[in-house]
Amino acid sequence: MALVDALFDDDFAFANAGERARAMRRLNENERSRTKEIGRPRIEETSRGFLITAHAPGVRAGDVKASVTTKRGHAKLRIDVEGSSSPLELGLPTKYIDITVAPKASCIDGVLRVAVLKRTAETLRVPISSTPDEGMETDDEGSTITLSVPGFGAADISVTLERPEDSLVVEGDSKNFGKFKKTFKNLPADIELSHISASVAHGLLKITMQDPHAIDPMDIAVSSLESDMTTSESAVTLVRRHVPGVSADNVSCRLTADRMLHVEVKTSNGRAALSTSVSRNVDHSTIRAACANGILSVVAEPTKTETETHVLQIDVSGDSPAALVEAAVEAALPSTEKPTEVEDFDGKIEDVAA
């Protein structure tokens, strides 16, 4: 009898141990269910914008905080969930999105959605002259597109700047010589319609694009006082060289239109020169130079847009799913056109009528 009791005691002990294990598993599962996490996001792009979707089981709209931060020309979407130590961060394509319009966000039935609108598409027409512009200046950086278009006149050709893609579309339509269409990308950054000119003459179409960031050349005075170089913490050092035995009178600095800083130093052994590019993120009007105690320094302040940080808070709805446009409007919008062939311009003459 004692043997039977011992066997039953062991069985009951085993059963009790199994029940404790199952209870601990349930406890761990409950603990995990209370930890609110966002799943891997899925990003869909349409002609109207970007729709970001992620699974967020157990998360309510009130648990979510969303914001967009812009700095130095970059934008970042950040989503924080109460109780989660891992925020979701996504970089946004600032070239295409409309930062002036707050994105829409929602969290309904465990599904988190964020809708980011694109910039409104624009087509800007470039005037075409029928006579060559003899005063048109070009450079060696490929800022001129030349196309061979025999038989096409100014009235047969259109040149348009497409936004926000910043692409240049050239189209020709002639009853006798047919049609052609070319799209060019990799245009100068921040180019505007005022920077583009076009002319067609003698069967050649020339499109010239000026540098939007070109500046007026300027000479920079070189101080002999080190105190004149007091700057802010965000100041940028453009040049710093040891020049023992050289005074400020023997140093010249000049900034050219292409944002190149040229420094020339006269020494007892001759002349020394150096050149450096000044970034667009630097305010060229704040450039200062000094040569004191055997050290040559050239510094400048960054542009305001380079140092400013903007944070846009996003309201998260628990009632209406975030969408790029209303459903009724979406049904009435045309479908996205098939993309056309894209080419990079290289400044070479190309025969489009062949």
C-alpha cells in the first residue's frame, strides 16, 4: 500500500509541476501581450504620396505619438508607442513630400497608418528663342544640352521643367519630320525656371542651365588680429594653415562665382596658393579671414536652414483611417501614367531626328 501511495505521490508531483509550468507560460504570454510593439512597416507609393502601414496589436491611438523632424534638408518620421522602448524611425524623401502639409496618422484595430502627401506636380514651360544666344555663357560642368533637330523650328519644340522630379522634358512634333521626346534628369540642384534658357537655330537646339547657387565674386579682407576671428560654436573652418613669418599683408583671399575660395600667400621663398570649395550650407557673406601669430584662418557661419530644426507633431486618429485622399476623390482621379525613358545629359550633341 505504501508503494502505491508513493507512486501516486510522484504522479501528482509530476502533474503539479506541469501545471506550474503551464501557469508560468501563461504569465509570460500575458506579459508579452502587455508590451506594445510596432511591426515592420510596409510602404506603398502612389502618385499622391506615401502610405506607411504597420501592425500594432494592442496599441490604441492614444498610445501613439508621431512627429516629423526636418533638419539640414532631411526629414525623418518618428513614431513612439507608450510602453515600447523601440521607436519607429523612417527617413522621408524631402524632394517629393510636401512638408507644409501635416501627414495624417491613425491607429485602429491594431493597424497603424501614416499618410504622407507628395508635392503638387508642376509643368513649367521654358521659352524657346528662334535665334542663337551669342551671349549665352557655358562652363565645363555639362550645364548645356545640345540636340540635333534638323527640320524642327521653335514652334515645333517644347521644353518643360517637371516638378517635383526636377526633370527636363524635350518634345518635338513636326508634320514633315515626325515626333520625338526625351527626358533628362540630374539637373543642377535647386534649379528654377529662371535659370533655364533655350534656343533653336540651324538645326541645333541648345538648352543652357545656370548654376542656381552661383554668387557674385568677392575679395575677402585678411585681418591681422586674432580677435577678429571670434565665432559661434557652429562656425565652419574653411582654411587653417601654419604660415610662420607671414603677415596679413602678404595674404589674399578671393571667392569666385563657382563658390571656390582661392588663397594666395607671399613668402620669402616665393608664392603659395590653395583653393577649396565652399559648401552651399555655408553662408558665404559671413566669410572672414585672419593671419596672426603665424596662423592663417578662414571661417564662416552655416546658413540658417543648416542649423534650424523643425518638429511637426502629427495627430493620430482612432476613428478615421489615414489616407492620402478621400475614397470618393480617389475613385475620380486618373491613374498614374507609364513612366517615360529617362536619360542623363552629358553635354554632347545628339541627333534625335535620326
